[in-house]
Amino acid sequence: MLGRRRFLQSTTTLAGLAFGGIAGAQEGSADCKPVSPAIASLKSLKGEAQPITAQERAERQEKARRLMHTNGMDAVLLMPGTSLRYFSGIKWRESERMLAMILPAKGQAFFACPAFELARTKEQLANSPQANSPDIRVWQEDESPYERVTQGLRDRGISTGTLGIEETVRFVFTDSIARAVPQLKLVSATPATAGCRTIKTTHELALMNLACKATLSVYEAVFKSLREGMTESDIHALVHAAYEKVGFEGDVDISIASNSASPHGSTQAQTVHEGSIILLDDGCSVEGYVSDITRAFVFGKPTEKMKTVFEIVHRAQSAALAAARPGVSCESIDAVARKVSTDAGFGPDYKFFPHRVGHGMGMDIHEWPYLVRGNATKLEPGMVFSDEPGIYIPGEFGIRLEDDMHITENGAELFTPQSPSLESPFGRTL
């Protein structure tokens, strides 16, 4: 994301470049930021977001316990990251100091944290099942946090058995835990953590739907604000100004002209000019749940080749959506989309469509499972995926269309309408 200083510099530059003034801002205001009329007209959506409750987190913990029992785990250890926030509400920056949540298959969860972080830990547990009487084992700077973990496990009758370690926990912590409790077998906690997070509740789907709605509104306002000569930094400034208006934190990856021929863009500087393809890719976060949307459009008139490639990518995206339903494999969705591009002459295989067709989504923008060859995981209701085929022609341009779909009882549905065309990428209303 842009830092505040860079953001202000970019928006100030943009004002002189494109608009020559500040739309809708009071003269002399220190906090005003120059925005286009399209961005100025955006409304805040923040009031529509309903936070995850302590009761929901209690249900998550109980589901994790059932999965731990099924997978032979006596407890699971979580450290700062998405899963810790998912189960406890704690949003914590990763550090060399251990802060951990240990969720046993039986008994109360407990926490280990630095003594000087006790008040902040309690504060962040305010919306968790442990809010009223948390068991927090503190350690001073000259003490071992691993002794606190070991003692907490022993207090729950766990001195041998199996401890699941959340997959993003760094090796230095895993190794230290293994040394502290050598009689415990350490395994991946993914069957319990992913087993909970992969299937979204109605509330989670609503938050993701709102994130998608916000992102598409931002992209549309940015599209209407483009001017010839703009740089990627100028467009970044537009995007961040638009997200401020809708009330959520978001970001964007931008590819202009030939930079779009690489799926993740290029460091080569490009500016908007007549006939430029522009790709906007990324999303925002709503109460911890994300969107991931890509829109491709042309500044001016597209060539016939651009329109042909767009139509092929659009058909591939539609084919993946139509194929997605409970019981089919993740890899089959990729195969269906890839067949469309290959049959249209953009093959073989990964040559022009070099990435998988999609990935799981939730609190992380990329999470399990992945729509890729070799993944036999079956789709289930409540799963959420990106649907993002693309065709990239080296030295010329690339087109990717990405919307987010959730699996229903009978098929799959997109949170946002598909893009109709390069010239009118937001032709349908939300």
C-alpha cells in the first residue's frame, strides 16, 4: 500500500495533471484530498459491515475441536496471523516475541504472551469466547514462553500426544516448542484450521459480497477518472482516494499497455495513452474478509485482436463458473477454462494462459483450496474462489477477467457481474 506521504504526493500531482482543482473539498482544509467527480460521488459502505461476534468464534472453536478429534490432535497452537484472528479476534503483528493461542481438543483455550502485552492481549480478546475469564500465561523478557505453553498443556492433561502447529508458524518457534515438549508429536494443524476456514457461513459470505461490491464501485469510479498521460502512481492515488470514500482499506496492482502481457505486471514505467489496455487487480478488506477482482479495459478504442482475446477470456470465465458445483474436483474447473483458450488457438496448455484459473479466498486473498491441475479436492457449498482466466501475448498485451464465486447447493454464483466488454467494463449495475 502507499504510505500516507506518498499518497498525498501522488494525489497532489494528480490534481494538477487531470483536474486542476479539488472537487467537493473546502478551500484551505488541511485534510482535503483532490478527487475526480466520479470518486467524490462514491458513498461510504462501512455501515453495512457487521462484525464477527464472540458467539461465532465460539462455534468456530467447537468445530475445530471436532476436526481435531477426527484427525487425532490433542491441541492446536496458533500464532499471529489469519487463523489466530479467525478463532480469537486477536489482530497482532508478527514478532520475535511469542504470542500464542493454544486450543485443546478438550478444555479451555489458553494464551501465552509477553507480560508487558497483557493489557493489550485482554483488550483484543474483548470479542472472543474467552473475553470474560481468559487464561493468559505471561512471561517476562528473561523467561521462556515455551515453559508457559508446556505448563498450560500439562494443566489440561496433555503431556504426551499430538500438537497441531498452524501452517504459518515460523520454524524458530516450532523448533523451540519441539525442544520444550519432546514427548509431544508435532503435526500440521491445517486439517483443523483449513477445515473451519474453507467453508464460509452466511455472515462471512455477506462480508465478502460487500468487499466485492466496494471494489467494483472503486474500479468503476477510477475508470471514469482516467486521463491520457496518467502513470501507474497516478492511478494508485485514484484507487486509494476511492477506497477512502467507500470506507474500507484496499489496494491495487496496475498494468498499463504492454506491462499487461505479464500476469503480475512489470517495473517498466508506462503511461496511459490512446489504445492502452489497463488492468486493475486486487481488492479490499471488510471486517477481515477480502475481495479479489480484476478488470481489463481500454483507454479509447480497442483493436479487433484485443476484442477477440477479451471474448475468449470471457467464455473461459463463464465456462469455469458453469462447471463449478458441489462434488466436482478443483482441477476440473481449471481444465474446463483452459480448454476454451486452447481450442481458440491460445495453447497449448500454459503457453498463453500460464496460471491456474483460481484460488480459494476468505480472510486471506489466497487460501485453500486451489483450482489447479492435480488438486482432486471436491467443491462444497460455502467455498469461495476467484474465477480468473487470462491470455497474455508477450510484447503486446494481456487480458484477465476476475470475479469471485461462491459454491451453492446447486452450482456457483458470482458476487459481482461479469465484465461485458473492454469498452464498457461496468455495463451492468450491481
